[in-house]
Amino acid sequence: MTVAAALLANARDFLLEDNLPKIACCLDELDDESIWWRANPESNSIGNLMLHLDGSTRMWVLGVAGNRPIVRDRAAEFSEQGPIAKSVLLARLRSTLAEVADALGTFDESVLLERRQSPKKEVTALWAILHAVEHFAMHTGQIIVLTKIRTCSALRLSR
């Protein structure tokens, strides 16, 4: 296996096998109302973070790295106040991650260092993939903290 192939496989694993189960575990501990709770008006709810992870991961992996046209309304990810059921949010995120996993599984390693235009700046396809994984992990951590705040309990995260 090449380093590039290992990196793509590891990116898939971090998203699907590490972070997604942690989010699912958090959702198991919360009701639908808690998913949309905000600590204050400037904060995001777990629902917002899930919508954002869906849009962001789709944009960075499929759009920027994969060079596919992606339509995204980033502002709507944060302005939504629900109620969208946690089961719907999780199904949507799982669907996106399945598409991302397929894309990473068939990604042409020879284009990892090609430059791509992102909404902010020009980056390599590799940078876009690494950013998606890092960004997903950061927001997974926020979901974990919000879940601990709402449940006042320790979580037993799978893995």
C-alpha cells in the first residue's frame, strides 16, 4: 500500500469509524429537544453542528478535493433552529459520509497535490481532505462537550 492510499483509507476511518460513532453515542443520550439547545444565542446547537458537518465535509471532500459541483447554504446550517429529529440528522450525516467514503476509496492518488479552488483560497486536494477530517474531529469534540453539559454525565464513547 502506498502512503497516499494509506492516508485516504485513514481519512475514511477517522470520519466513519472514529468520529461518527462518537456522534451517534451522543445522540443516543439526548432527546430531540436537547439536540437544538443552545448555551446562548451566540452558540451553536448539536443540530447546527451536525448540519454544518454535513455541508462542510461534502464541500471539502466531494467539492474541493473531488472537483465536483456542490451546492451549499452555509448560513442555513447555523441559522436552523429545528426541530429536525436527531434520527433525520444522523441519517443525513451517514449518507454524506457514505458518499465521502466512496469518493475517498476511489480517489486518484496522482491528483492529491493538484491545486483546487476552495471558497476561501487555493489549496491542494490533500489539504482539503485533511482539513475535512480535522474539522470533523473538532466539531465532534464540541458535540461531546455539549452532550456532557446537557446530560450532566460522563459518556462511554465507543471505539
